[in-house]
Amino acid sequence: MEVLKRARELEREGRRVIHFEVGEPDFPTASVIVEAGKRALDDGHTGYTEALGIPELRNAIADDYRSRFGINIE
């Protein structure tokens, strides 16, 4: 929360600040996401992923970029 504190100090000084430090959505989480999260917890997925992320998700994102933008991502 130090970043938010500093951002508010800068705003009081008249500086323009674009806030990226707080990630609180202003809309409810889609039920499909809530259910997927519940299933993941029930399946024991409670730890961190690999540092580079989940390989299957990385591959799905790469495939999406390839099909939509013609960009190959490894």
C-alpha cells in the first residue's frame, strides 16, 4: 500500500497520477470464472504456478495470437 500512499501524496502536490496499484474491479466476476476457481481449489491447485506460467495456458495464448494476428510466440 506504500505505492498508493505515495500516489496520493503526488496528487496532493498537483501531479497527475494514473493509478495501477489497486486492482479492484468495478463489476462482478463472471460465474464461469467463479466456478472454474472453485474446481481448481477442489482439485488441489492451491500453490504457485511455474515461474513462466502454466504451459497449457501459454500455448493457448500463443495459438490465439497466431490465429488472430499472424504472430508466432514461443
